[in-house]
Amino acid sequence: MDLGRRIASRLAAATAERITGAGLDNAQLNRPHIERSVLDLAPLAFGDGDRAVVVAAGPSLRRRDSIARLARSGFKGAIVAVDSALGACLRAGVLPHVVVTVDPHPERIVRWFGDPDLTAPPADDYFRRQEMDRTHAVDEVAANRKLVELVDRYGPRLRVAAATSAAPKVVERCRQSGMTLYWWNPMYDDYDRADSVSRRLHRDNGLPCLNGGGNVGTAAWVLTHAVLGKRRIGLIGMDFGYAPGTKYEQTQYYPELREMFGDRLGEAFIRIENPTTGETWLTDPAYYWFRDVFFEMSREADCETVNCTEGGILCGPEIKAVTLEEFVNG
């Protein structure tokens, strides 16, 4: 546990180094497709009032049947979903007002939109290994084919808040399915520095820079209050961890941790009890760091954040926890 926290404390620099190069390369490749800024989303006034639900893709989404409950609730506010939750939303008949995508990975992320080029299970077991969406683990090709059909059907009605770091393959897929893209720059470093990468990127393309907290879930929350202007935001599927009983090999960063620590990889994981459910959840250094960053950002945000996930490790005095129904009816 101590090892995991020590690794988490050093992740900011390591993450910046890993993603900055790929993100900036993608920004140049995506430049010809930039027509709208995320600031163009603000006048559209999604949903009634100042409330919104951000849909992330943690295991609680399935365990608590959160999207089906959201669909039944009659919620009239805005719905903002991360890319990895899009398929689950569409299968449940929930059409997000905005979908957020950030990650620059050249092959994986397009799968959340359905990859028309996938004809056989890839060597990369990223989707089969994890619990985020079990539909991929049963029959990857069939699940992907159904998702392609869903996204093609609803694409013209979807708006995507795409970071300029997004993989060109994701951008191509969004455009092919008729989605409307609204662009933003990730905040790579301190914008106030004279040699800031973020400042240089903004000068180059004129797009706003948003601090996404290192992950798409936090980025979706930031966009919801900072761009859409929502002041009361409920979170579902925002776990930053793995459900009780999850095996190490089913976690997102297992290959990397295995390579780093071998048989000692268990020492890198952290266990946290959720005070609302009484369950003990497993997390790794990356998610633990994301959680700490979220807490820090939520203390400074001009909105009320309510955790409706009924699971996970995003529990603390900064964020109130209630059921989804309590949030919707409150």
C-alpha cells in the first residue's frame, strides 16, 4: 500500500512525459478537421436548469445498473458521457448531450466508438482483460460490430468534445458516423510559464485549454461546469478503482505493473473502504493519483459535485454521496 502511494506521488511528471509528445503530434494531424471550439457548446443550453449527470465507465456503472436507472428516472438535465461509456449509454437508450474523448492511443480508443476495421480479436487483450464493459470479453468482434451499428445510427445526433490529443483514427470514426466535433486543448503544463507547451498550442490553434486532471472522466466533469455552466453535477461510474474481488490481471495497468514489480506487483495496489457501501475497493497508483487530483480540483470548482456511483474510491469530505434517485429528485 505504501509503495502504491509513493508511485502515485510521482505520476504527474511521468504521465506528462508519456502523453505530451503523442498529444502534440495528434494536434497537428487533427488541425485540418478543427471547425468548432467547445466554447460553441455553451449557448446550446443542454437540459433543463443547471444540473447535469456525468457518466464515466467504472465497474459501478454495471454493478449498480446506473444507466438504466438514469433512463428510468426522467432526468431532464444535461448528460455528458466519457467515450468508454458511449456504448453502454446507447444500448440503454440514453443519448448523451456531449461525449468526451481525450486519450491519444492510436488503436484502443476508437473501439469505444466501434471500429469498422476490426475483423478478428486483436493481440492486445486490453478490452478482453478488463471489467469496464463485459460485452467485449464475451465476443469482441460481435460486440464491436453491434457498436458500429449503434454509433452509425445515432452518430448524426451526437456531439463530441474532442481534445486535440485524440487519435486521428478516433476523429476519422467520429466524422464518418456523422458526429459533430467540438475541440479543446488539454492543459499539458503551467500556462503562465513563458515556455509553456499549452500556451504555444493555444497560440497555434486558438482553442481553449482545459485541465482534464489526467483522465477522461475528470475532463468530462471539467467541461460540464467550466464550459456548459452546470452548477450541480452528479457522477455515475466515476470509481477510480476496481470492484471487490477483481483480480490483479483484470486491472487496467496490470501489464505495466507486472513488468515493473514482477511477483511483488500486489504491493503496488491500494485498498480503500467506501464508507457508503462498506465495500473495500482496489485501486492502483494511477487511479489513486487521479482521485487525489479530482479532490483538489473539486475544492476549487464553482459547482457542487455529488457522487452517485454507489461504489468506488471517490469518497471524502469534498464530495457528498447520495443515490442517483436522490440526486435526480433532489
